[in-house]
Amino acid sequence: MAQVLEFKLPDLGEGLTEAEIVRWMVEVGDVVAVDQPVVEVETAKAMVEVPCPYGGVVTARFGEEGAELPVGAPLLTVAVGEGADGHRPAGDPGSGGGAVRAPRAEETGGREQTSEGSGNVLVGYGTSQAPARRRRVRPERRASGVASGAGVAGAAVSGAASGAGEAGAAPSGRANGRVRAAEPVDGPVPVISPLVRRLARQNGLDLRELTGSGPDGLILRADVEYALRAAAAQGGRTAAPEAGPRPAGPVREHASASAAGTAPSTVPPGGIRIPLKGVRGAVADKLSRSRREIPDATCWVDADATELMRARTAMNAAGGPKISLLAVLARICTAALARFPELNSTVDTQAREVVQFDHVHLGFAAQTDRGLVVPVVRDAHARDAEGLTAEFARLTEAARAGRLTPGELTGGTFTLNNYGVFGVDGSTPIVNHPEAAMLGVGRIVPKPWVHEGELAVRQVVQLSLTFDHRVCDGGTAGGFLRYVADCVEQPAVLLRTL
């Protein structure tokens, strides 16, 4: 007899608690192999293809594209073992009265489909053994308008969305994709996100009175925010809003409370409200934390980069792969950090210690369609200019395609920020928490410059260093920046460290 296993959104690491479904890669009824990617999700850090640890037939999907799910919420169910080719139970999402065939050997790579996992690990979860099936207890009382949504896994209303949108017919009691709760009930409230519950609790909102806009009446964060806005419009009375279309995308109205459950907004009505979520939200949180915790200072200097540009031209004329300017600047950074290791560090606030690293994981700022990201070149101190060029190119391409993994976006010890590509000369960037320093490089442009006692037109660049004043004083920061400037003006200085 086929066994139905539920695959939940795994912990994707780095403290991430939720992810947005970008694209489903399988349909209900498809045969999947062990570790086959089944869904592409977007976290606050990267786009990730999530592999399924079970092989068999997909019997249900939970959540539509664009929906946000918390870690631990069901993603899909898979029928494995003998009998997987039978009919799904009536009412199962996506059944449509059809049968599901068992996977053939050529479709699963010749592997036997069992209830055991692959033994592989994505990030934060193992698949060495299938989770024990738990007996699901159905609540005795339900909201009269909420359909049971009983799928193969037999999920109760308090579970995640059952993917009813893929079924042949919508469950009774639903209208325009919504489910109305006729009256408060004693059974479980259809909420799976602890963030939604906290937001409602902080604002004194009774979730039992709300209309769930998610599949099978699932109450989403947008439902709570909509109810709070409606309550504010009615003079502060919190009540369940009537069913009807809700604004999608940016909200052009006054919001009564923020997502964190703070006091009503004092911003005047009007304008476009754009949620701070995903990459933009993660960047905002990190920059805010940096400003709160790090007493930063900035120093800068102008440097004559004419000889540096000539040296790079000579390297590229010698044959072989082209060397990027960013790679040459990175090589200068690693040489400078070897002389001034105080800036390649972090502050352990709990232990009240400065931790200096014996390696350089060099982050670099990259602008993408999804916002600013900072990929990290591992062990940059051990790479030459050619190796750095190749790694910068690989990470930049992955960043623009949204394929960076969480591991490629974390763990940096120092950041190189080439804001000159935006056509600006200088900047005072915010330190990339929890690092201790960031080198900024402006545009390289022809300017009047005194060279060998005479006025000449030279290629001039402004260099800036923003640093955590807890790890060093101005003398160390100035020494670092002066060494970088000397290497820019006279690249032969680097030969001392090769």
C-alpha cells in the first residue's frame, strides 16, 4: 500500500524563517525522484531550488506562486511505495478523478522508491530517514463556511494550504477564492504563521472573526493588516472586514499599524506603500543594525591611479585571461589587510572581545534587479589576480540571475565597494555588519594633478575607508588607507608582498 509523506519547507539556514514561492517545478500527478528540485523559493538572501527527499508521485501542493510560507509549513505530499499507482482519495487536491501511475525505473534513475530519504542535506535539514507519520486528529467543530480540504495527508484546518486551487472544483463555501467564517468557533483557527498570530495579538484582533483569503480559509498576514486598516477607518473598532477585493501590490492608503505591530502610523494618507521584504527588507534590517551597533568613522584620500591603469593594461596585453580592475583592487586590499589585520575582524559584543581573522573572505557590493547584494569571495588572500577575476565574474553572474546560495552571501570579513561604477566620486558607506571595515572606490577620471613637480592631467580616484572605531584608532585606519593609495599610485609596491 502506498505511503503518503509530507515534505515541509526546510530550514534554509542563516536564521531565515520564511520563503516566498517563486515557481513550482512539478505538478500534482508528476513522478519525482529522490532529491529532484520541486520548487524554487526566494528568501531574504537568495533564490533557492528546494529538492524533495522522497521519490514517488506528487499528490498535493501547498501554496500558490507568490505566497510566503514559514519554515516548517508543508510544501507538498508524495505517495511512495507500492500502490502509488492507485486512485487518490476523493476530494484530494488535484485529483480530478484521475489515476496516478507509479514511477518507472528509467524515470527514477533505476533507484528503488522507498519511504527513506536520500541521505543528502540541503541547508539545515537531513533526509536520511523519512519522518514518522503522525496521526492527524480532526477537530470536531469547524467554521461552517470552511471546507474540510481533506487531501491525501488528511490535513486539518490548522495545517497549511491544501492546494485546493488545483482541484477540479472549488470546495463549497468559497466565493472568489475566499472562505467566510460564519461565526466564532472553538476549533482551531486556520493560521500557520506565528508572525500572523503575534500581529493579531498585539493589536487585540480576534482571528476567529476574520475572513481567510488563503487556500481553505487560511488566514494570511495580509488578512490581518487589511482588518487593522478597516478598523482604523471605522474609528478604531477592530472587526472582521466584509469579503471583497483587497488591494494588491503597493497600498495607496493609510495603514493603521506596521507589520511589527507598532503604534498607528503618523504618515499622512496617500502615496505608494512598498513593503520592505525579501532582499530589500534584509538589507534594511542589516543597515539599521549596523548603524545602531557600530560606531563607524570614515577617512578618505585622492590617489593618482594612472600607473595602476597602465599596469592593468600591460597585464592584459601579455595574453591569457583578462584581469578586471576589481580583481587588482582586491589584491591590494588583501595585501593591506595582511599589514593591518585589525581591520579584518569583528567585535564579539557578548565577550567584549575583538576577533581578528586569519583569512580574508572578501565581500563586494553588486547591484542587481533584486537590490543590492554582497557576494563573498572565500579565501581571497590565497587567490591571484586571475583567480579573483574568475570568481568575481562567477558570483556576479549568479547574483544577477538570483542563483546565489545563502553560503555565498554570508561569512565575509571585509567588503570592497566599487561605487565608482555609478559615476560618483565619493561616499561614506555603512559598514557591512558584523564586519569592521569597508573600502570604497570612486570613479577614475582625468583631473589636473601635480606630477613630478608639474601640472598634468592624470587618472585620479578617491578612496574611502569606513571602519568600526572599536577595533582600531585613526592611526591604523589611516595607515591602511595610505598603503592602499600607495599601491594604486605605484603598483610595484605590491611586489614586496608577493
